[in-house]
Amino acid sequence: MERKLRQTWYSGRSSVNPMLPPTVKTLIIINVAVFLLELMTRFRLTTWFGMTPALFWHGMLWQPVTYMFLHGSWTHLLINMFVLWMFGRSLEIFWGPKRFLNYYFITGIGAGLLQAVIQPGSSIPTVGASGAVYGLLLAFGMTFPNQLIFIYFLFPIRAKYFVIIMGAVELFAGLSQPGSPIAHFAHLGGMLFGLVYLKWGDWRLRMRRWQGERVSRRHLDVVNQKRREKEDLQREVDDLLDKINISGLDSLTAREKARLREASRKLREWEEEL
């Protein structure tokens, strides 16, 4: 799969810009625009649109979607957008925009919901695209497991190991720092929903293949059955024709004549099907 992706990027046949494909570009623009809007208007969007579990359970059901586009600081925004660009561009080119966007929202929303389930009474808002970004990290590690990632641009590590390490770090932090302002369980939620999404897709693909194989086997059984019937019928016709050659047409009984006509008709029909 990695070879196929590289060929798409560098062959020049793709109409997608590998540096900034359209969906990743749009998501980055929206996130930056929302952050600038909040800075310029000084209006605290977090109260209404951040993911606050206590408010979500009291009717603010839009928050698992909207919180993904809010960020607490320039650093928070830049890190998330960098990771979105770093891993999201490869996945969008490989999957296509529709599947990529579906995955992004499923993991982001799932991350917010997990946070709300684990801390239902919390009045601390969660903001940021981190849940979806962790979902992208997991998908990158599963799709391109042997791709090298350079930590701090210096230390190489394969994507599959990087994902395992990051997941373990978030789990440990979430369990050991229950009052942390960082939503570790939202990060894990993004990875968890991403894993379910990807495995569910694999399961559906395997089911389709299995069903296709069943259909193919069934079709092959039908073909083989028809072939055997045709061979039996051909032998029967040959025997009747041999009898005519030896003793003449009048030597056939009425039943044999009817059988010859019926068998000849079926053989013609099968030939026409071919």
C-alpha cells in the first residue's frame, strides 16, 4: 500500500496536491478562521461550543461536533494543524476525500462522547481537534505501519510503534492524572473509534469477499452441473443418431423420437447461451 501511495504522489498522474489535499486544506482553514474569529471578537465560544460533559447531558447536543474547531491557544492550534497536515494528507490521498472526512468526524465526535461518558458531571470544557488527530495517527499507523516518522525531525521510528507508544502514554496519563486539563481520554476515544471504524470496514470487506466467493462457488457449481447435463445429453443424442445410422429413422420409437427432438433443442439453446 505504501508503494501505491508513493506512485500516486510522484507519478504526476494525480490531480490532488500531495502537499495540501483539498479536505485537509479546508479543515485547516476552518480551524484557523474560528480561532481568529474568537481572538478578534473576544467572544468566548467555548461556553456554548466547547465539549462540556455536564452541559452536553443537559441538552447541548451539538458540542461533540463544534468543540473540534475550537482551540485554547496558538500552540494548541499549530500542533493540531501540523499533525493534521502531516498524517491527514497521506490518508486523504489514499482513501479519497469522502472516506477521510467521514473518518475525521467519526473519531472527533467519538472522542468527545467518550470524554462525556467517562466524566459526565465535569464542567471543564474540552476543545480542539486532538481527538480526531489521534484518530488520524492511529489510521496512519495501521495503513502505513512501516513508514518512518522522525520524532523532533531527528529520531526515526516506524509508524506502528509510534502509535503504540502514544496510545500507552495517553492511557497512563489519563489514569494517573484524573484532574488534568488535558483530555487524555478524548485522545484515546479518537483512537478507539478509529480502530472500530477501520476494523468494521475490514470486516465488511471480508464479508463481501466471502459472499463473493460463495456466489462464485455457487456459480461454478451451476456451470459444472450444466456441463455434466450437456455431456450426458450429448451421449444420449449420439446413441440415438448411431441407431438411426444403423437401422434408419423408423427404428426409433415414438418416445425416442420425442427425446431426440427435446435433447437437440436443449443442446442448441446451450450453444446459443455460449
